[in-house]
Amino acid sequence: MQERASIILSAGRSCFVKCLGCYNFFGKSEDLTKTSIILDFLARAKRSGIEKVTIGGGDPLSRPDIIDLLTQVKGMGFKINVDTVGTPLLGPAETIFFGHRQVNQVSANSISSLVDNIGIP
């Protein structure tokens, strides 16, 4: 089976846990990358032969527009993986890394209809 060309995209700036061995680089700014910039980047990646995108973060479910972002990425024809700790799938949650803020519950049904794989450590 031929491996698909893929990328890992950091789309979230916050997280619900602060793991000692976290491999994510959060940078110095709390600002989220605008959705339009992410979509423009992915359009270019698609034209370059990228077929699969893993959306991580921080935790991508901390992103207020995650369902809209996933809907648009799915519409571009990507195979989508999401790496998350999954906390907002259980109910409203508070981020504890890179700022404290309340995040609404994210519907597991909404996510599962948009992605091919959800990775929860």
C-alpha cells in the first residue's frame, strides 16, 4: 500500500492539560492563526500533492471555529486526522495551558462525520 503524502498542522494554541513531555511548540503569541491563512496554506499543499492532514495543536478542540475549519478542510478533499486529548468531547472544559478560558462542548457526532481518525493519547 502506497503511503499518502501528509502534513501535521498546528491549529490550536491552548490545551486542556499540561503534559510534561509535550512535543508541541506554542510560540510566544496567544493569537490563533486565521482560518483563511490555514485554508490558503492547505490549498497550496493540496496542489503540491498532499492528501492527508493531521490537525493538532495545542489541542485543536480549543479552537472556537474547529467545526467550521474541519468542514472546509473536508471540502478540499483531504483525509483528516485530529490529535486531541478529547476533553471538550465530554462537556465544556477550561484550558489550562496558554491561558485559562472556557471552551464549549464539541459534538462527537460533528467531529466524527468530518474526520477519518481521532487520535486521543
